[in-house]
Amino acid sequence: MDRQLRIVIIGGGACGPKTAARARRLDAAARICMVQDEELISYAGCGLPYYISDVVKSRNALLVRDAASFKKLSNVDVLTGTRVESIDRAGHKITLMELATERKYSLDYDKLVIATGSSPVVPPIKGIDLKGVHVLKRVPDADEIRALINESISKKAVIVGAGLIGIEMAEALSARGLEVTVVEALNKVLPGILDEEISDLLTDHIKSKGVTLKLGRKVVEFRGEGERVSHAVTDKETAEGDVVIFAIGVRPNSKLAKDAGLETGPFGDIVVNECLQTSDPDIYSGGDCVANVSIITGKKMFVPMGSTANKHGHVIAANITGGSEKFPGIVGTACVKVFDFNTGRVGLGEKQALDAGFEAVTALVPGPDKPGSSPGSREVIIKLIVDKKTRRILGGQGTGPGEVVKRIDVLATAITMGMTVDILADLDLAYAPPYNSALDVLHHAANLVRNKLEGRTTGITPADVKKKISDGDDFALLDVRSKFEADRTWIEAPQVRLLPQPKLYDDMDKLDDERETVVVCRRGGRAYQACCTLKNAGFRDIKFVEGSLICWGADDVCGEQVL
Amino acid sequence: MDRQLRIVIIGGGACGPKTAARARRLDAAARICMVQDEELISYAGCGLPYYISDVVKSRNALLVRDAASFKKLSNVDVLTGTRVESIDRAGHKITLMELATERKYSLDYDKLVIATGSSPVVPPIKGIDLKGVHVLKRVPDADEIRALINESISKKAVIVGAGLIGIEMAEALSARGLEVTVVEALNKVLPGILDEEISDLLTDHIKSKGVTLKLGRKVVEFRGEGERVSHAVTDKETAEGDVVIFAIGVRPNSKLAKDAGLETGPFGDIVVNECLQTSDPDIYSGGDCVANVSIITGKKMFVPMGSTANKHGHVIAANITGGSEKFPGIVGTACVKVFDFNTGRVGLGEKQALDAGFEAVTALVPGPDKPGSSPGSREVIIKLIVDKKTRRILGGQGTGPGEVVKRIDVLATAITMGMTVDILADLDLAYAPPYNSALDVLHHAANLVRNKLEGRTTGITPADVKKKISDGDDFALLDVRSKFEADRTWIEAPQVRLLPQPKLYDDMDKLDDERETVVVCRRGGRAYQACCTLKNAGFRDIKFVEGSLICWGADDVCGEQVL
């Protein structure tokens, strides 16, 4: 190229700076300019809840680089406090406005990158403009929320939305000493992210930390005392709080692109191909303003993540400097710390799998994250979702005080590569007592799915057993734990009978082999084994409770291991 | 089948009990008998070093089940303290001897499982029978070593062999207050397991814990005072110690199989097919007495692991009860805690890859295991090994105080599925500040390998730079860290020049672009970037130091992050 390539990048969050820095490494001569409407660039937005909670000790720790250092290190011109007003695609130029002075000017480009991110959804609820009602997206939002916390008189907060940010903020505000109420329109926490079994465990855990959960409620109004909010009114009750975080979701910032005639998609996303190129070949887009292809279904999904935005920047940088890279898509991996429970998910949930046309077979398996004899051993609960026809792993979720995220990362890798449950069952995972048991909880989950696929066993979820009890069904609920364990926790129901597993062979003839029998223990392992024994002995209708008392909510997951 | 299937299992460690328990679940009627020469069955052999160090508080915590409970829970007859003398394949029976009474008798089988495990290699070194020289394999070994520690007068120990067990024992004996010397015939710790770069970091760490390492030495004699050992004599020196652990490796217990005419392999292993069936169709074998197929090379390798033994048992149980399962092989995953450094490996090392005919491209990348601003963020150092031709990941290794094993498990999953480095670079790993950075250290390693594959950059290892310095080579070693960092740690060499990265564009013309220039920083990231800048500016011979000062041994890996 005879003259310098002119690259203009709109947006200085994650994808923008990544694009700029790598473009510079790939093209020493290019003129690279990044435009940002905020004063700050390149900050760790995902760290904001931890700055609010004081877990991250310094605001500066969130700032990766500033405009001056970006110029020095990567020779990138950064225009902060500057808004792009419009894109003239035919003329290959954009119009900008310096926000402080309202000065307008234009900038030519050869390649344009739109990395405008996403913005919190804020519907026109009455009172939403009251002081004290805030979204969390940018560093100044966090500064203002910190100030709100300090000024709070009621020391009560309301969080609207039990998604990732809502839950992180529930922990952050609790850590700052506020009494927190979370209002969620759907009937579980982390809806759309977690299946019931895992979400229910989190609900119990969040409540145990003193947070009030109001599920299945819509906020209809905010009321104030003077200019400051004091209450959130739902369709069912009123919740007190002079700090209100509004976190019901985000949507792509695609207006600029849309106004320029670029194609947008069903999520309000800027449509891109696998090279992250928009419908205009000289314009690329990445980060939160685009949707991503699911590697599992091949369909687009909107999962805005800082991790994905960084990878997008890497790909775009190559493609605007003459290279050719493709972004392969995502598998919907997410993780979140929920007080003492590490939580993660990947791929399709059970209902998502059914909706996508798969026949899903699942396993719900609790287990220690390393041998119980190793110091620091903690419980994890994993749900595995597998396609019956191809035996491919479709998804996985987990929670618990133990090392959940390692398992989620293994499943993310497995799902990306189309691994079957059979390969997972024999996967050569690292084993040594300080790190894991000889068989990982993922191995147990894979084997349970296989046993269900082969028709060797039938499981039932704790929720379904609870319903049978409350419906007054005629069935036997056989508890095969020890007397010692049963004395500590007990399911109060007329159907329950204790028969410790070691006595099963001797006392089996005292049971009615014609009656529907559901076997339960602490984690499900002994119940599964007893179930096999009884099935082999001719019991007609026999099931075991997957996850058993751990997933029932009847046993303390954080408690000491008793076997 | 009209009559009961008779299953006999020789060996009660890991594979044997797993086979028996699952065979019972799959076949209610079978007569299952397990023969064990020890008194104990089904114990956690890998936990023994932690029982010796008192990390595992109770001996009972290592015992998974005993003969009586196995009978009650799984209706398996267990003959402990009983040795199998011979196998009569034609007659489908084995001869046994009850060790206490020396009574001999025979037992018929339809399906026989040989799960005899492995034994420590003990060469006929002079003095090896002295009291105080011990191997570690079984629970009584651990009991005796605990007694030896208590009786020790010199409070000094010698460990022969710096493999997994040798290193675990170095930590265990140090924890018990002994002064430990490790003697290893090869010239690094964990030879055959780790590449130099990772092994060298461990060497520094182990030494920092007060352990004396004597590498490249052979023990030629043990000397004693009276009946008890007092010194180990190597070909170079004498090391004092009245507790000596002999841990140079294990070999399969295959004599019984060999005597019965079953095929054995190059490792002394009992040869099995993918169904874990020996050369006799009615005899199966699994656990430490067999070798495993490498999923990467298709060749057999001997990697005895308790995790693999359990999976073998699962497969064998199906196959001896009329099912048909296959064991897919292993990828050579291992992990070990080395004092404060979490350490792991998977797949082929660099030299192993070259030996197997691959052209290996590697990356050595340090990084924090989660954002530096998150509490508990710690360093990990990853080496990634990739095949140049297919771009497939061949292996990975890591160490450091941070979360290494998660990355190893991700790589184990990736390698099992034949993942390329390009897929790894965009792999959708779980991201949230309490767990990881937006880009994982594996993403950085993958991107570095890709940049090397595309010829965009050239790396050099710290070891090679050290050699250039000691050879007095004429080159510039450009340190692009800050003045503050350089004041803390400094490479003492005439070739070194400090030029902080932010001044690079301004001061570049003061450097000689014709001279060989090697760029270094703390972790390698800034050096890589500076290297790109200088290469783009026309420097002819420019490289960056992979892993930089972290892998140089010049910076405290455990220390505070300074940027």
C-alpha cells in the first residue's frame, strides 16, 4: 500500500483497544484512531461490582491503560469525550463531536470498526429518574453508586433483576452492610442462565446470606422522599431501599450502525459474518454490539462478554490489516460468584436443548471437588445435559462452595469439540489428592447419563419427589443413609422409611417389590447403587433421587461430610 | 445363562474393587470373588504422602471400604491376605495360598480379571536392605515410614528419585521437620514428566524450601550405623539421612500373567486390547499392570495412575458381564503439588514431540491466574506445544503458585479431541473477575504460538539467553521494564540496556538496528510488543525472551505484581 491505511475505531471499552493494539503490531505504518464518548478507555467493566464492594481495593486497578499511554505504547491516537454522530459510508468518513466543546468535525477512514458495546435496558417506569436509582455499566456509575451507599439513610437497597450483574450487586451491597432485596420478574434467580435444579440451590444460598428474594414480581413504580428514591413498588408489594440498582439486561448500541444503513439483527445487534465484517465490507464490528454464533446450534445468540469482546478485537485487527481470520463462535460459557457458591454454566440448558430440537438426557451429581480427606475439600453440584441421539454433550451447569469453574471450562472445551458423553466418562483429567479425586464429578455425571441412556437406571429430581409428597402419592421413599445421618436430617413425609444401605440385602424382603419405590441418600451415589440392587432383585418401579438430599435443600451443602 | 457367572478378580487396589462393584450392579446373580494379598483393600494409595505429612489427619480417611462392607454393600466375596500362586487357563481356575496359614486351594472362574498393580523398582544396591531404607506403595509402608520419622536421630532424610512420589515425599518429610536431600540420576526434577523450562522453575522453588537437590547423581551404596541406614553414597558425594525413601519408579506386576503364558509388552505390562482383554479372551487386565494407548500417537505408554485404574475397572466390569465397552486411551495427564507450586502436564513434552516425528512450535507464557486486582491472584507459567503441520495441540505443562491444574484439564480435554491452536485461541472459557481474566493465559499462549507459526515474531528461552551471556556473545539485551522494576531486579550482564517501553518510539533511533537485539521484560508481554515495534521499524535480528524474568529465575514468582 502506497499510503498509510487509515483505521478508525469507535469505542474504547474492550474490543476497541484490543483491535487498535493488535492492528498496530500488524501494521507499523497505519494511522490508527480510536474514538470514545467517555473520558476513560480500556477499563475492566466486569470488575465494577468488586470495586463497589471494596474487594478490589483501588479504582486505578480497574484502569488498564489511558489515552496517553496508549499513544506511547502503541502509537494509537485516542479521542476521548468524543461522540461519533454519523457514518458516511459512501464518503468513507465519520462525523464526530467533542462533547466538552460541542465542536463537530469529520474523520476519514479506510477501515472502520464499530465497537460501541451495549447499554443497560431502562424502561420508562414511573420514578426511574429519582436520585438513587442507578444502572451499572461504566466507571462513573460505580463512583456514583459508591456515593449513594455512603449517603444511604435506610441502609436498604433494592436490586431489580436477578441476572449476573444483579446477583453480583446483591453480594456487593450486602458486603457494604446494606439490607438487600432482589426483585426479579421471572420465577428464579439467574433465569435464562441456569436450570431450576442449580438455580434453586442458589436461591437457598442467597437467602441464607440475608438477602430477600422477590421472584415473579415486576417493579411498577419507584417512590421517593423528595428527590431521592425510598421504595420500589412491585405488582405484589413495596420494598424499601434508597439505593436501587437497575439491572434487567443490556442491549447492543447499534443506533449509529442502523442509521448508517448497516444490517441489524433480532437482538438489535449489528449483523456480522464470521470475519466480523458488517454488511459494509469496509466496516467491522465486535464486542457487545454484535451477536455470536452458537457452536452447538449454529444459530446467533446474544451473550455479551468481555472475554468474547477481546477475542473479537484480535480477529478484527487481522482482517482490517490485510489478514484473514475468523471467529468460530461461542458456547455460552458464563460464571459468577454468588456469595460462597462458585457458579457456572455452558452450552444449552435442559429446556434450551428441548427447544432446539434435542432429546436431552441429564444427570444431577453432587460430589466433593477433591478427596474428602484433602484439606479444603468442598462440595460441587453438576448438571450435565446430553443429546440422546448423538450422545454429544450439549450443556453443563454447576454450583457449590467447591471448584465449579474448572469443570465448566472442561465442559466448554468438550462442547466446542463435539465430545460425546462416552469420551467424557474416560477423559484423562489430572489426578492427585490435592487437586481431585481419582474420578472427577464429571466422570460420575457422564456415567450416570450413560446408565440412563442404556436404560440401566431411572432418576427423579428432588423437586419431582417433593411434588409427589405434597400430592400425597402412594409410594415408598427409601432412605438408605446411616442412622447417624438420618438423626441429623430427615425428610418429614409419611412415605419415608429408613433402611441403611448395608442392611439392604438382609432386609430387602421386608419391602414391597410391587410398590413404586424412590431411593434417596445424601448425594445420590448410595441411592443409585441401592436402586440397582433392588431393580436386579425384581422391584418393578424403582428410581433414585438425583442429587438426593444435597439438591433437596435438606442438607447443608457447606457442612461437614458425613458418610 | 443358566448358572451363575463366576468372576474372579486378582487385586484389591483401585481397578479390582471398581470392577467388582460395577460387575455386581450389572449382574445381580454373578458369583464375584476378589483376591488380595494384603490385608487392606480399596485404599487411596495416592494419598499416602499426605498421611505421612499429617495433611491427611487420619489413616482411616484413606480406607475407602473393607472386606466386610464390600460383602454387605455389593455382595462381593473378598479374600484378603491371600496370594494367587498360578493361573490354569485351560482349566479355568487359579491356585491361591492363604498367607497366614499357607493353606493352598483352587478357585474356578469363567472370567478372570488381573488387577495386580505395580511395584516399586528396587535395584540390588549395596545396603538397600538396611533398616530405614523404604519404598512407598502400600499403607503399611506409610505406617513404617511414619515410625522411621519418629525414630530418626539425625532428622535428615534422603529421597532417591525426583519423580512424582519422590517430590511429594520431599514435601511430606520437610513438613515433618526433616532436612531433606533428593538424589536424582537425571539432570532435572520430574524428568520425563516436565520440560526444562518448567522443571527449572520447580528446581528453584524446591531449593527455596530448604531441600537439597543432587541432580545427575546415582546412588551407589547405602551405609549404616548398626542395622540402620545413616548415609546414601552417590557417585559424587555422601548424603546423610537415617530415613531413606526409594522412589525411582514402578513396574507392572505381571509375573503371574507371564507365567500363565499371557502376552506381555515392552514395559513388562500385560498386553490388553481396547476392551482391556488379554491374549486370553476370558482374562482381562487393568490398572497399573497394563500400558495404555496414547490418544496422540496411537502408541502404548506406561503411565500408572489411580484415575486410569478406576476407569479400567468400569470398562472391564461391562465386558465380563456381557457388555462391550472400550477404553479410548490416555493423554498422559499428571499433576503434583510441589510445596507452593501447583504443577501439571499433559500430552507430549517438546522433546517427546520431536522424537515422535512432529515439528513442535512452543510458547512459554507466564500470567496471573485471574486479574491482578482480584484477591488471591497468583502467577501461573504455561508451556504450550503445538504441531507445526496440523496446528494440533500436542502438549502443555505448567507450574506456579496459581491455578495451574484447571489449565491442564482444559488442555487434556482439548488434546483428547484433537483441538488446533486456532480453536484454543478463541475458546469460550469462563470469565468473571473472581475466576479469570478476560483472556486466559492459555489464550495468550495460543496466540503466541500462532504468531510464531505465521513468522510474526521470534522467541528465545531464558536458558538460551543465559548461554549467550556466558558465551560473551555480541548482542543487545534490551530491558523494556520500568525504572522502578529495574531497580528491584536486574540482569547483570554487559549486554543489558534499560529502555522502558513507553520511551521506545522516542528513543528507538539510539539503538543499532543492525545488531542482534533480544528484548526482555517481566513476563514477556511487553517484550513481545516491543519486539513487534522494532521489527516493524526495520530491526534485522530481533527476538523476545519468552517468559522473560519470571522464567529466568531472576524475579520472585510468588512476589507482588509490579507493572
